[in-house]
Amino acid sequence: MNDTQIMEVVTLVEQAEAELQDGHEAAALMRLDTAMPTIRDALQQAVAQPDTTLALRLAGGLWRYWHIRGSLAEGQSWLEQALAGSEEVAPAVRAKAFDGAGVMAMDQGRLADSRAYHEQALALYQDLGDTQLVAGNYESLGCLAMLEGDHVTAASTFEQSLALRQQLGDADAIVSTLLNLTSNAVVAKDLPTAQAWMAQARSHEAQITSDQLRTHLLASAAMLAFEAQDYAQTTALSRETLRQSLERGATNQVLLSLEGLAAAAIETNQPAQAARLYGAAAVRYEATGIQAVNQANPDRPARIARGEQQLGAEQWAIVWEAGRQMDAVALLAAVEGPA
């Protein structure tokens, strides 16, 4: 594959990347799925070149795709290969790759690596004066602080992002930050503050253009309902987010939905249902490298132990294994019916 052919692949990737950011996720994801063998060939050729500009444009343009699909290890590998020896590449190109590498590392639980990547991206974007991407990296650093259990720093950093995004007037970006502020307050056990942030997010709902963000809004509402001990609402919302996420192939959001459904099942004395759902989640965590337990989900081990005690260890293991075998169709069937 020569440079002209690689550039054709870069064009395809960057067009799909724009659609992933503009609310046209489904078509862009399917197009990238189809082109992935060719894209991998282009990446292999590009990372071998002394000038890694094309490799960085490819990997930087693909990080959202890899994140949605849950292909974290593959994405991280290509990004790190492309970033090696990239000091002479244009700052905006390098910054996007650092940004993506930070997201991949965060989901894999590599928080120190993630922080280093995002701080490098932030410094480059600040030098470039790119307010939109500065705000995005403040949001990522806020997520890191939340995962580290520092909810005060997380809230402050999210608010820095929110202030910049409000200046820009981007409704999708504003809602994204408001939902992270909601999640941070939920994990900090501050329900009134979480409800206030969610109300602000809901006030922008009509302006949302991204399907992924609409699903995120429902997932945050499910988390809030769970904290308020409204398990019927948690289940209803999580069923819908699961349906939407499976339809789009958004593995990261599938896992959030399964966690909400399984937690509600434990709280409503349905341990067999919980075992199935946790089993279905387990195989997906293993496939993606996404971390199951973190500061945003600290009660998970104790909740699983409760379910195992309710059902009995032997039966729990049997049902858990059955859950591991469920495909998307079986998974949806398993969560249908009354809460």
C-alpha cells in the first residue's frame, strides 16, 4: 500500500470520525467495520514510516470507534505505536492521539497513564487555543479524579469544562459534562446535587443530536433512580439503554446497562437474574479489557457476594456460566418482562 492509498484510508477514517461526533454513529460504525481489514493494512504501513503523521491521523481518527466498540487493547496498541517518535508531527495531530490514548487507558484502569496522556493533550490544545478540545480534556481529567475517588477535584474540573462548553454553546458537549457531574455526585452519595445536575441536563434534551449521548442520558437517569432506590425505574431505563447499545454495538454502554440491571435484580431479590447478567457482563469485560470494578462502581463485589449467598454458590456458578453464553438476542430476551 503506497502513500496515496494510505491517504485514501485516512480520508475515509476522518469522514467517519466527523460523523461519530455529529450524531450519525450507526452509519459511520458500520462503514468502519466493513473497512477495518484495509484500515489495519494502512496502519501497519503508516507506523513503519519515519514520519508518523499518517499513522497518527489514522489512529487519532479511530479512537472513538475503538472506544465505542470496546476494542481497547487494539486501539491502545496502534495509538502508542503511532505516538512513538512523533515529536516533529503537527501538535494538533499529536494531541488528538494523546487524547484517544488517554481514553483507552482510563477504561483499562491504567489511571496514571491516562492522566499523563490527557495532560499532554491538554497542554498542546491550550497552546493551540482550541477551547473545545481544552474543555474535552478537562472533562477527561474530571473523570479520572472521579475514578480516583477525589469527588471535589472531579466536580471542580468538570465545572471548568462546563464553563468553556457553555461559552461555545454546544448542546451535546454541555449535556455530556452535566451527566458527568451527575455521576460524580451519585458516586459521592450526594443525591440532591445529582438531581440538580440531571435537571440541567434534561433541560437541553431537545437539542441533543448524538444517539450515543441520548443513551448516556438514559443510563445516568438509571443510575440516579438506583441511588433513589427506585429499582423498577432503574430496570426500565437500563432495559432501554441495553436495547439501544446492543443495536449500535456500543460495548461500553452495554456493560453499563448490564451493571444497572444486575444491581437492581440483587436489590429486588432476583439473584438468578443477577447471576445471568453478571455472567454476560463478565465475558464482555474479558473481551474488551474494560475494568469492572472502580470508584464509580465500588459496591459491585459486595453486591455479587450477596447474590451468591441468596442463590447458593453452586447454582450461582451455573447460572453465571449460562449468562456468559448469551448473545445479543438472548440477552434482550432475558431482560424482557416485568421488573
